[in-house]
Amino acid sequence: MVVEIGMGLVAIGAGMAIVGGALATAWAQASIGAALMGLLAEKDDPRALLFLALPETMVILGFVVAFLIISNLGG
């Protein structure tokens, strides 16, 4: 099976989209989690836990971008 260089670059680009989103999410959740624990120690507000779930959208967006990159390969 012969693989063209373009297909390999598409795969690398899709992987970078997912990895970039995952690293950004990990960094954001680390800083938000530390601040959130300080907030919860002073004031008990369960609504504040919502802010810990917001960075997960970056991983989903990275997955969507990777899917769009790969789907345009065949088109």
C-alpha cells in the first residue's frame, strides 16, 4: 500500500488538533481547580463546580477540527 505524503500530513495535523486541545484543557483545569478549591474552602457554593467543566469544550472542539481535517481528505 502506497501512502502519499499528503495523507501523512493530514494525520499529523489531526493529531496535533486533538493533542493541542487536550493540553490546553489540562492546563486550564489545573489553574481553575486550584482556585476553585480555595473558593470552596471559604464559601460553600456548589455552582462553582460548573467552572471546572467549562474547559472540556476545548477537547471537543479539537476533536471536531480533527474530524473536519480528516473528512476533507476524501472530498
